Amino acid sequence: MPSITELAKYPFMRKAAEYVKDLDLKMDELMTPQFSPILDRAKERVEQAIRRAEIHGWGQRDEIELLSFPAAMFIVGSLRKDRLTKRYALAEAKRAYRYLREEDLDTIRDIAEEFSWDLVELDEDPVRLGVHFADYLRNSIWIRESRWRLANRRVEGGRVILTRDECARLLQEEVRRRIEEKINGGVQVRFRDDIKPVLDELGQLCEALPSESIYVAGGEISLAAFPPCIKALYEDLASGRNVSHIGRFTLTSFLVNIGVSLDEVLKLFSGASDFDLEKTRYQVEHISGFRGAGRKYTPPKCATLRTHGLCANPDGTCSNMRHPLLYYKRKMDALARVKKFGS
């Protein structure tokens, strides 16, 4: 059995769940004043995930840090907000990645084994790892950077070659999905009345997260009209995922061209872990044509997005499209017709 410190660093592991189960503590018991340090740290985890999509710090003791993880998951599950679930799972996964980057190879192997990876060490100096292509593809599809595309990787004997850091980055995706699944499949806890203020406070914080609709001067824009590539970028940013420079430019230029205000765009970017208000404002104003030569930029064409690995989940409408804005116009026209004849 790993140490309590190791379990607290990687609380998503089955052995961590077994340790918590052996304590024979019910979740509603953890939500009592007697265990306030656990509840305080659980609340802190969720709050950090909402505000910055990252989780830092440590509980007063290793056991508090470990127990605060399932408590935080129950809180997130009770709030029943899909965007929060995704954002929290990502924040915890990024926390695991930070620790994994500093670990020795044995620990990385242990975590890879947790997810039944077929992983081997190919070279020691520098470390080169080989992961079965199926394990690679299952996780790399969620990373929208061209260097992660299988066509851009070296493959030997059915294994994709990775550095230790790249292996840790792929494991981040495994962790994220496991936590999402646990929250979505968890049993709802009936919280005591004295815990409800905590839920209310966190629920109000969630209101700052980007919603399913964006408001513009003429009314409301539904994400249903977004092309799949733009919707994927929007949801990545809203969930706190890292979005590449070309991805941010694509999303920003798309939004400003359909009438989204500067403030709404800034609100969307404010949830990013590296958010810098002045820098982001300058970039958005430049793309919008309020700075520089006064030119409003448009998003890249579909062919360019495919080159950069940003073409995501293409649908039937995409087959004869050359540009995201053309897709959006066609979808908006279709939605208008449905609304007209449906009313």
C-alpha cells in the first residue's frame, strides 16, 4: 500500500478509494463540524477549480488532503452543473500532472498501470517510453495540438514514443475522465442544513462560468449554431483546458465577427489559468480592429484549421463548408426557419 502522502497526491487511485472505505466514514459524516478541516479543504478545492481551473495547496494533514477529495466530488455532484463537473475534473487532473512531472519512472509506471496501460521503457538516458498506440489514441484525441496527432509521432512496433513529461500529460487525460465518470455516477448525498450555505456560495460562483448561450446586442446566440471546431474550442476554454495560440485566435476572431462584445469575450477568457486582463484585452481589441491598422480579423479557413489539428468532430454540414463563418450563417438561417414555422 502506498503511503498516505502518495494517496493524497493521487486520490483518484483505487488504493486511495480502498483506504477511505476502510475508515468506514460515511460522506454525510464528513460534512459535519467535527470534520470541518476536511470540508474547508474540499470547499477550497472546488472554489479554486471554479476560479482558475487549477488546484493548489495542501490540507492541514495528509489524511485531510486525501479525504477532502471525495468530499469535493460529492459537493460538485450535488451542484449538478455539467460545466462545473468538467472544470473540476480537469483541475484535479492538472494537479496530478504537476506531481507526475516530478516523479520517478516507477511512480509513473504505477499510475499507468492504474489505467491498464501497455507501457515499456525503451531508453534510460534520456528516458524514452513506448505506449501502445491504442492507449495513446484514447487520450491524445482530447489534446488539440498538432504535435499530438498520430501522424506527427514516431511509432515503433505498434508503440508511440514518448518522453516522461509527455507520458504524464497523457495520463492527465485518463485522470480527468475517471473523475468525471465518478462524479456523474456518484450517489447524491443529503447534506445537513448547516452545509447548505457552502453549496449556495459555490453555486453562485458557478454563475460566472460561461453558459450555453452568449448575449449580444441583438439578443442571444446559441452554441447550437457554432461549427463543431468552434464549439470544441469554446468548451475547452470554458472548462479551463489549455487552448493553443492559433485556437485562441480562431475562437476570438469568430466571436467578434458574429457580434459578441469585447466584455463577453474577456469573460470567457477570464477562466483560463494564465488569464492576464490587460494582455488579453489588447489581443482581443487588436483582433476586433480597435487597435493597429483597424482591421477586423476573420477566423482561418477550414483547410487551415485541419492543418493545425483544430478540425474537431465534423458533422454533415461541414462536408461542403470552407469557412466557420459560412457554417454559422447556414445554421443560423436554419434555426430561424425552424423558429418561424414552429411558432
